[in-house]
Amino acid sequence: MISGAAYGVVLNDARQRERLAEAFCAPPYRAPPKAPVLYIKPRNCFRFGGAPVPLPPELAEVEVAATLGLLLARDLAAAEPADVWASVGAMCLAIDVCEPHDSFYRPAVRQRCRDGFLPLGPFTASSPQVGEIITDIDGGEAHRWSLDRLHRPIETLAAEISAFMTLCAGDLLLVGLAGDAPRARAGQTVTVRARGLPSLTTRLEAESEAT
Amino acid sequence: MKRARIAWEGRPVWAQVIEDGAALRLPHGARIDAASADWLAPTTPGATAFALGLNYADHSAELGFRAPQTPLVFLKAGATFTGHKGTTPIPEDARQMHPECELVAVIGKPAKRVSRADALDYVSGYTIACDYAIREYLENYYRPNLRVKNRDGTTPLGPWIVDAADVGDPQALALTTRVNGVEVQAGTTADMVFGVAALIEHLSEFMTLAPGDMILTGTPHGVHFVAAGDEVVCEIEKVGRLVNRVATA
């Protein structure tokens, strides 16, 4: 159903921003972020139906950040927050996989855009009521977070992005990542679940195994 | 061969550029004058678009940076692309918006862990991008940030894709930008820090490139701020001439 781009946003976790408040004012940042800090997950990242995530041998572990993906059904441009949900056609759980990195200075394409680094769960009808997003690793709970932690709630986030670029019908918007997202290694199975949404399970596989 | 994507009878079609650019041949053989074409960006839906920052040493120096040790890669998507003879909106508060003429390599077959020596075999063609930036909106988070580089209509692309075989060495092409007829950028792709082959080697080392993916290879020096009404022409030897107009948002 994704015919366009997948956009994600970092530094949208209020707790993480609080923790980084001092760093934001030091080099290389020199000022706290003003606009939403976006990144793009290209099509080679997408994995559906529980397909495994290949991990190259040099990556001992990766961050597995559970989040919510919103599929746009209508273009969203110069929108007000109150208009946002009317343009969202479906939603899904997602695992934004990345190589852990501390710096937010340069786009993290190498860290975020490897093949298979965006497993997506089945789409379901959208609803603003999303419960806690829980991540299990090998069957044990490893992390849980609530979207109440978002610095910009979904409506504000999408509206502010739409002020400078159109979120197009067919695009996916990942609404934010927990600053304390867990890490996992090759061989481990990751499940993400939330009330009212189809859950998503994937396995991290050493690259030779998966290809 | 040159292939252009145009809107024709309500749908996007790929047309062959003929008669030295004066005409286009439509998929079923009909001919139209190039002057009457409704040009679209020559993109493949869903394809990945990579762009390079600071990939010419002289441009890095001009902006106060040292040339990077590894390619400074960012991504573009969606509504940022616009076709030949399109318009690019300039926001009312933008005083520092500048065009950047760039050679674009188009990938022709899946590329994973490709060596520099083999990399050009994976390029099917080349086109031109004018990768506008608005410096007021730069922030030091995933810089250059999308508010600068992924605004609607701020990446004119085209007018067509030229077959790689017709271009030959991608590191020996003169490129220029003219604003209202005045040259504001003049460089050569020979001055890239990371050439097309090196970029394909770099990207394909950690991800698979697919047919239709594009690499916008960065721009040489020459920061010139534009205003609404300006005509911007980016030209690259052996590839073509991309025309764009800046318009009030």
C-alpha cells in the first residue's frame, strides 16, 4: 500500500529531548531543533509479512525502535492539526532498525537505510487511540512506551511537516522513536504489539543466513 | 538515446527525444514538437533518490567546510521533484535560496557490493538536477535537513535521461548554471570528491540499489541567491539543459 516514501522523525521523544537539552546547545548543534527532524527510509528497507531482517557481520547489535506508521490516504499540505486524521487512511506497527549512533548532526543513511531495516506489520484502519507499544525480544518484554511521550503529538507533527513539504497519499509517516529503544542481535526474534493493532514479529538473521 | 517522461492525454508516458531535441516520439510512434511537451521529472515511482552534500572541494571551501572523508549522503523523495520548464516556489521569507546544478546517475540494474571498477556498468543513464537549497532553514540536525532539501518542487529534474553509453566518462563533463542569462556556476564533474563509481561502491556496500534509483552527485562552487521571477538554467555537457523558473509560493 506504500506507493511513496516512508518518512520518520527523530528527537520526537520528550524524555530524550530533556536528556539532551544541554547537548543541543553545544557544538555541533549550537541550538535546539526547531523543525521536526526527519529522515527517509527508502524502499530497500521495507519488509512485510514477518520477513527476516538481515544483519551484516560487522553489526553486533542494532537498535529496534518500535513505532507507529501512518499511511496517508490523501495529500496533506499546509494542514492544521485538526485536519490530520482525515488524511490518514491506515496505520501499522513498525520496527525502525538502525545501527546505534550518538550523533544527530549528519543524515544517518548508512545507519538507518540498510536492506530490511524497516519491518512493517499489517495495516489496519486508523484510530487516534493507540495504547502502549510493547517490544518483546525472544518472548520477554524488553521495552514499552506510550505515544504520550511524543514531543510533538501526531496531529502537530504531521501539520508542522506539511507546512514545508506535502505528505502525499501513499506515503508512510513514522511518528517517532523512543530514545531508550532496546537493542537486539542476530538470531533474536522481535515482536511489537499494541492494543488495537496487528502485531509484528521478525527475526534478525546473520546476513549469509538471510540472503 | 534520450528518454523523457511527459504528461500526454492525461497520463505519464516515456517518450524518445528525436530531431536533436526538437521533437518527441510517443510510445505508439506519434511525433510531437518538444515545445508543446508537458515535461515531468524523469523518475520511476518509488525509486530512491540519493543526494550528495559537499562533493566538490571548491564548494565545501566556499561554505566553510573541509571536504568530507566519507560521502555526505542524504535522501530526497516525493513532491520535491518537478520537471523541465517547471516552477519552484520560493517562500516569502527566503532571502538565501540558491540553485545547485548536479549530474544525476540513474541506476539500471540491482547493485549490491559493487566494486568501483565495475560500478559504471550499473548506470543506465544520466540526467540533470537543480537541487535548490534555502539556507535560512538549515539546522544542525541530520543536516542538510528536509526543510531545506525536500520542499515541494525544489528539485527540478530532467529534461530527459541520456543513455550512459552516449555520455561516456561521467567525470569529464562541464556544468554551468545561468540565472537570467548570467553564469553563476561553472565547473566540471572532474572535480567531484567522490565520483559516480565511488558513490555506487559506497552506497551498494551497505544497501541494494535498484533500477530507477538516482544519485544526485553534488554541486561545484557558486552560491547565488535567486528571487521570484528568475529563470534558472542548469546545463551539463552531453546531457542537456534544464530550465526552471522561480515563482512566489
